[in-house]
Amino acid sequence: MRNALLEVAANSVASACAAQDGGAGRVELCSALELGGLTPSHATIALVRERLRIPLYVLIRPRAGDFLYNDRDIEVMQRDIETCAALGCDGVVLGVLDAEGQVDMLRCRALIGAAGRMGITFHRAFDLARDSHRALEDVMALGCERVLTSGGQSSAMEGAGLIRELMTQSAGRLSVMPGAGVHADNIVGLAAATGAREFHASARQQRPSGMRYHVPRLADMQTGEWRSDEEQVRALVTALQTLAREPGR
């Protein structure tokens, strides 16, 4: 498979650097991965931009929960997008639905307008759309570069059939990027099942806490951080490189 690319969802400066060092082709920067990802702080974006040589996309999601946003939410998102543009980010990752499960074209266009020349990824709000095929046409009409999807399932492997259908429907007009549950042991099979060329993974592990003092009754507040792991990233990239060397790929 030629030109396969791994994007890593990185939740910190350390995670973004680990992704780059492990060979990732792009970073999607966020915070609060345990909530599905939220917009990171201004300082985090600025520091990651300073340290990365690979493309940096930033998640624009102002709160956890659904993707039905009001005018105040949209204003926050527009300001965050403007910050990303000012800091020299390569792109942003966004998605807005209406109450009926359709892509909210009006609000998405407002956000994309704020992005200027930055690239646009439509995120997994796509997986909550009423009709995936119609939603894909809407995402393409918005001019998005790619859509991140698990094929409407809890993992991309489970949704591989729909992802392949979306690949066929897109006909190269945008990249359909599988994400959710992607790791080194299944990325080759996922590539074969979908025909995708870009893949999204967090490649994270929980690091042990460095605290020596503990309060037993508050154990849930004393765990170590989750961080993208350089070796997991490297294993994913190596698997993709193996695909590229296979005859007929």
C-alpha cells in the first residue's frame, strides 16, 4: 500500500512528541481523550506547534456529549479555530449535527469559514448521522479533506464494511480515515478490509504515577497519566510499511 499514513490522537505535548518520534505522519491534538476528546488549551497548541515538524490538526470540540451546538458553542469554536490559524496549525477537526441527525451545513460552513486556508477533517460526529451516505455527500460538499469514522460501530474493524462502501462512494474526493480501536495487531487487516490509506489511533498507555504519597480513600485521583506511546506508534507505522512492501499493493 503506497502512501499510507498514521494520524495519532495526542492529548498532550509529550504525546504529540512521542507520536512524531514514533513515525506518525500527522497529529490530531486534543485534551480529555477519556471524554472522546476536547479542544486543548492555547498554551498546549502553541507548544506543540513549536515542537512538531509533522502536520498538526487540532480538535475543535468545546464540551463533552453530543454534537448539537448552540450559538454560544459555535462562537467558542470559531474563536478556537482563529487561535489555531494564528498559531500556524495545519488544520482543524470539527463536526456539527442538527437535532435530526443531519450534518448542520450552516454551522459547519461558519466554522470552516473561520478556518481560512487550514485543512478540515470532519470527526466522528459523522458516526451519529442518520444516513451515513447522505452525510458523506454533505461532508464532501463542505470541502472537507477527510472524514474520521468507525463505520458507525464501536470499532473500525466492526464498521469495516461501511467504511469500504464510503471509500467507494467518495471516489477519491476526500479521504475516509478509519479510527477507533486501531492498533498494530489489526491495522493490516483493517487496511485490507477497507482499502483506506489513512488511519487514526491514539496508541496510548497509562503511565505509573510518580507520587510516593498516597491517600487510599482517593485512589481514583492518584493514577498516572495516559500518554501516546512511542513504541506503539512505531509498531503501527512498521505495520503500514510492511503493507507498502507487499506485491500488488
